[in-house]
Amino acid sequence: MDMEVIKYQKPAPPPAPAPSGPLPARLPLKPGVVRRVTAMERSGLEAIGWREGDPIPENLAENLAAATGELAPPEIMHGTLQQLEEKAKADLAAELAQMAALPPLNFDEASMATPVEKLSPQARSEFAAKLASLAQLGKDLEARKESNLPPSVVAAIETAFVGPGPATFPAGTYVSPIPASPSPETVIDMAGGSGATPAKLTHCPHCRWDLNRTDLPEPNIDDKRHYQAAFSTGSRFTKTVTLMGGHLQVTFRELKVAETTAINVQVSNESSPTLDAGSYMAKALNYMAAASIESVELGRQRRIMLPTLADIGGTKPVADLLAWAHEHVAQNESLWRVLTSEFYAFRRVLEWLEANATSPDFYAEIPGPA
């Protein structure tokens, strides 16, 4: 059975609107034409003596200017502005005088501290209770050291209450307890008293990357040759991956500079000023994944050829390409996650090739001329 090939077809432009007859007359109207005036126009005309049924005077602009001058002559306006300016200066001077009459603020540390003997009886009793609590805390720590608890448990408890380091205090002085969490490498079994056990990290605590995943191996010799050929010919670097036991083949292509720029512009136009960098990159990478897929072959029965941004054109080719990919390539979420995961691996291959382009061992396994 022949393989079905699906390609992008640019939609036909909408038909041009049918020509219509001559447009009806619009403003300016010929003299003598009757029309309905708006409320704003009516208020302006009535201010200069116009009444219902009167014709609109030809020198309307001059009449309005004269009416405005009569309502607010220049000398009156100048006098009003001068009075407002003098009042503002007087208000500012009164406010400055009021602030100057206030007593100065005293930030002297000695004056802000209150001696113990001047405290109220209730405050002194509360202060004494806190000192007694700290003293009892020190005795409890010493008692835990002399108990039968494992040393690791005693150290963890001491770290949680007074911070790391030896808990030695001069006589008559105490340290305020500062809660602190045990180090992430230590897990305390308080119930069984088994002490500290090393905790194995399975994911990065910052980005949740699975630490059990193997690192991407070095690109093979064919990838390096195709990468160098793309430089020489100005073509795209491509790589085909086989998934699901050979039932799914995906070919990825390197993006052009203009395509990357168009994607960044599209994300910027869609994003709000408060969008964080992580959300911005997630949207950009989703668009890049759609633009980087060149073809998808499903079960050796159907091959889908994805268009480039130049093939789509229009005012929003990035969004249109992603919508076309979701409709014809991956309609369900699971398949799209598989494709984007392989896209990230393809980008890491490109990053390795870029980082080692200047290395003298880039082509170490290629034999030179005899």
C-alpha cells in the first residue's frame, strides 16, 4: 500500500467584495440640506443664540471664537491664573512654617532604650520569664548531651534550636533560639532513634530534573558531518529519530535566524508585562518545537510534512503553524509531549555541536588524507 503524504496547503484568499453603487452623500453637505444635529452640537449652537429651525451660519467658527472671547477675556484669565499661583505659594509657605514648628525627631539609641529598673512590674516579670526559659533551654541541651540518645540525634536537635557549632555559653549569658532546618543530606528517624541516614536525591531541588536520566551521549560522526555540511551549503541541520520500535519516525530541522526572531516577537506580543521568564520560555519553546519538526512518519503508512513559517506567511504564521501541527500531527496531549521531549534532545545535540565547534578534537575520529 502506498504511503499517504500530507502536506500543508495555503488557504485560498477570500473573494473580493462585489462592487457596489455610488456611496450616498456625506458631509460636508450642500447649503440648504436639512439634517439632525447632535446634543453636543445643539449646546454649542444655543450658546451663540441659535434656536430650533434657524439655519446654521456660514461663519460658525468665527462666531464661536468671539463667544469664547466674550466669556473669558484674556485679561480675566491672566488674573485668575495669577491669583491661583499666589494662593499656591501662600499655602506652601504655611505648610513649611507648620513643619518647622514641630519638635525635632530624636533617634538617639540611648534615649530609645529603657533601663530594666524603669520597666513596669508586668514588663519586668515577662522579661524575667524569658530569661528563665532560655536558662532552662541551656540545661535541656546539656541534659540531652548526657542522655543515651545517639550523638547524631543530639547534634540535629542542637542544630535545630541554637544553630550549627558548639553550644558553649559563658556563665550567666544565653543565646536566643534560632530555628534552623537540618541539612538536606540528613534525615532524622525520631521514632526509631536510628540516627542520621544519607538521603539520596532523585530530582534537582531547583528545576525538578530527573537525576536518574543518563546524560546525552556525544553526537555521532554522521551528526558532525551533517552539521558541517549545513554550514558549507547554508542548509538546515536535520536529524531523524526512531521511536516506538520503528513505528514513529520524526525528523527535526534547525531553525533559521528569521524564524527564531519571529517566534520571539510572537511571544512578546502575546505576553503581559508581568509574565515571568519561565513562562515566557515555555511558550517560546512550544512554538520552536512546532517550527523544528520537518516531518512525522506514522506506522510507515502516513507521512506528514510540516510547513515552514515562510510557507504559511500571513500576519501570524507562528500561531498558525502551531495550530496546524496540533490538528494534523498531534491531536492528543501525550503524543505532543513525546515530540517536544525529543525536540529538547535535538536542541541538546545542537548545543553540544555549537560548544565544541572550536575544539581541535571535533573531527578526531575522522581519518585525515593519506
